Amino acid sequence: MKHDVLIVGAGIAGMALGLALAQAGRRVQIVDARAAQPAERPPGGYEQRIYALSPANVAWLAQLRVWAAVDAARVVPVHDMRVFGDATLADLLPGRKAFPGGLLGLPGLPGLDRDKDRDTDTAAPRAGLLPGPRALRDDGLHLSAYNSGLAELCWIVEEGEIARVLQSALGFTSGLEVLRPVKPAALSQNPDGVELRLEDGRVLSADLLVACDGARSWVREAAGIATEVIEYNKTAVVANFHAERPHHNCAYQWFRREQVGGKVGGSEVGDGVLAWLPLPEGQVSMVWSVTDAHAAHLLQMDEGALAEAASAAGAHTLGAFTPAGRPAGFKLRNLRARSLIAPRVALAGDAAHVVHPLVGQGLNLGLGDVRALAQVLTAGRASQRDCGDFLTLRAYERSRKAAILEMHAITHGLERLFGSAHPAARAVRNIGLNLTARLPVLPRLIAQHATR
């Protein structure tokens, strides 16, 4: 039987796309090399892989009738986010005398003249290049859902929880078949359709094949779509902790200068990005992106020492941390396919792009792909059209090109900007970050943009 769409990859993006197309009346087949895994929740804790879903993607999952099935006790809305550079304005602009006319000729700009009320914490040198409590109050960028007219900035949810509800929904959807575990062996792209031969000898056919099979996509390679890859030589260390103080649904992020390998007082430093995401029951999910050498040091620590290091790296903003699960490390890279389409083939999710996690938009970008693809395949007259038609695929690629290029530019640009140890770059990035926070309209626009 020939299907309208054949999806390779039963991850979150692949399952969501299959569900959306099947609910719209398309005949869909999903194949995956992995066997279905039972939904097992960590006892007394939460998974290592945590995602920040944008309100737009949550709304789409609600339209698919799956978000309501997510366990409400295992998700958290984020109402605020605090972002800090690796230097405060007090460090960079020590007083009015250095800028008698005000910074950039703007006299009286709020928060820039703080000599009269600097406390000892801000004035004193900081061990380990950490911001103190005063800096947490006055420096950095504050994104507020309330101030931006939003109900929330994003929702924090476990990968397994989203996969569980999607998998359950697939089982109750007509016009959709899931084959797993099966491995693809050969791809044939023909003028009137595509054929996928499996290792077990079966041949599947469809008008369109969609690659949702991850960063090392077999389909992408078989279709001859080239990629541009940047290896960051960095690792994201992830772990969950119990926090001493309530997080009040606030996420935190620090751009940091790190002591490689934990060397204290040495001159060998590297850049890092530390993020804390709020979890239920007062827990916090940490994503600490550092050089491979520093990551190896962190992963070799015992769990209690890592908890202390994670809390100290964020200036003990939420008090002491205690372990709530084992840590793990994930290599970081930037990957972008040179095209989202080939004859009878489309790429989506990690098969199309992988970005640095510093803005937490990887899954949102992938879900944006499948939302757009589902839209062009099911809207109006397109619902009667051949799914693999070139004009249809070009409409999909055009709809996603700007968003993908924008996210790659933002994440890669920030990684390079905050990775530079040059004093001028350090001054520019931190002054820019803190000035952005002091112009009321900009944080509101950033927050609204991030919720798409």
C-alpha cells in the first residue's frame, strides 16, 4: 500500500508530525530503528533531558489533543528568566567620573551610577568570577511574562513525558501505522514517489519521505543533502538537584569564564554557559555547557561535590543544592543542512539543524519545522495535492528558512561573543546585555519573540 507520507524517526518531532497529518486525513507510516520503550519515570525525580517548550508549541500540542494528557504534576510554567554576563556594570563602569556625561551621552540612565549605594559584595573582588547578591538584583537581563503580557515564557517538561503522550495518541489514531524496530537499507527517489527498502527486505512507498531521524540522519545522507558542521569541542553537563530555596518558577542563565579542569587561581580559563531550569517540587535542572576538559572534571566529581559546584557557579542564588539524580554529558555542535528538501524528501528537526543549547530552542525549532510542514500538507487545496510535489516542498522550505538562519545566527553568535577573552569583547557584550535590560521595551520584545 502506498502512503501519503513516510516518516523515518519516531522521536518527538516525528510522532507529532505523524499525528498531525493523520488527524488531517493523510495516510501516514512511521518507521524507527529503535524498539518502543516503556514509559519509566525516575523514582523520586525527573529525567536528565528537560525541554523548555514555547507557548506556541504547547498550543499546537493542545490542538493535537495531547497536551491535556501530560501529567500536570510534572510540568512547570516559567514566569521569569534572569540572564547574567561574566561581568557586572559595576565592574565595567566603576563610577560617574569615568563617564562624566553619562554612558553614550545619556545622563542619568537608570542603574549606571551606583557608586553612592554600592555594597561591599559588589565592590569587593569575587572569588571564582561569580556575581554576588547585589549583582543578581541590579545587573543582567530580566525577562518577565507578566511585564510582557504573557501567561508564561515557556513550559518545562521532560522528554519522556512528551514522548509518552504522543505514543499513546498514535495508538488511537486511524490512518497511521508505526513500524519498529526496523532499519532502512536503501532509498529510491522517483518522479512519482519514493521507495524505502528495509533491512528485512520489505519495501515501503509514499509520495513523500520526511527525515526526523536525528542529527546523524540516515535519510539526509541517502538523499545526498550536504551539511555544514561546527564542532564546539564542548560538552553540556546535565543534572538535577534539590534546591534549598524556592525557585518561584524562575529560570536562570549565566555566561561565565571558567577555570578549566577546576584549577583555582590559575590563568587558564574557558567560556561556559550555566542554566538552571525550574522543576516541580523545588527541584532544578542544570545544563552547564563547558569545554570538554572542564566537563570531564565535573563528571568525575562525586554527586555531592558536583551539587556544591553547581550552586557556587550560580552564586548560591537558590541556596545549597543536593543531588536528585546522576549527571550526564552531551557533546555540543552546530549543524545545518544546506537544503531542507530534495526530490520527494523533506528534513525536519535535528536531521535539518542542531543548535547550541544556550537559548534552549532546539526542540522548539524542530517542532516549528513539523508544524510548518503539516500546515503546507493539509491546508486548503494542498490537502488534495501530491505530498511530494516540488512546489509544496518549496513552500515548506521557504516558510522555515528565516527562522532557522536566525536561530543559528543567534546561538552561534552568542557562543563566539561570550567565548572571546579579549577585554574589549568582554566590555561590549556585558555593557550591551545590561543596557538591554535597562530599556523597558527590549526585554518585552525579546520575551514575546521567544514564545513563538
